[in-house]
Amino acid sequence: MTRINRIGPCALFSVAICLVLCETTRADVVAVVSSKNPVTSLSHAQVADIFLGKTARFPDGTVAVPIDQAEGSAARDEFYATFAGKSPVQVKSHWTKIIFTGRGQPPRAVSNGTEVRQLIAANSQAISYIERSAVDSSVKILVQP
């Protein structure tokens, strides 16, 4: 005779708590450039192409300098999932292949959104992502998830 396992109320409660925590810890990440940058909007695909090394320029032809946040940060994980449809493992694999074949290097990574915002404000060619709550007048949102 086969025994059927049933999920008890405690297990269901645990799953519900995990789902709530996952949703509340999710960052609201937006792609940004300096407020001095003439680019006003980009598609998700255009932003992803810049961060995955598929293009090094904005649509107007100016150089785009992508700035990543640190590996393992919630903002980075959400950014790549939302804009490129890639998990952290897939992003790492992508860059491993690009580096191995000599076709490029990953974007410079900085420790947090505050550092990103300071670098973006100082360099009109820089592009990055930060939590919406960190946006101020020194940066402008290009595209929202």
C-alpha cells in the first residue's frame, strides 16, 4: 500500500511566511543615468545589452559605462532577473564565457546604491541601477520594471 504524504498546517504556514519575506525583501530597482545625460529612456533589452557587454553605446552613439552593484546584493539579483531575465548563476556563466574568449570584461562593481549614485552623478556616461527610494535629483530613471 502506498502512503500519501500530506502537507500539514505548520508546513503551509512556513511556506506562506517564506513567500511574504521574499516579497518584502525584494528591492524596487530602476535603471538610472546622470541627470546630465541626454538619454531619456531605454528599453529593458537595451539596458540588458549594455550590462551584458553586447553593446558599449547608448542609442545616440555616446559611450555607455555600466556600473554593477556587488555580487549577491538584492538590487543586483533583481536587476538582472527583471532586465535580462537571468539568475545570478546565469550572469556569472555569461561573463565567464566572455572573459574566457577574450571578448570583454564585466562592468565595474561597487558596494552599494549610494556609491552607484555618486559615480553616476559624477560621470554623465555612466549607467546603473539603484533602489527607487535612493533616486534623487542627481540621477534620472531611464526605464522601470
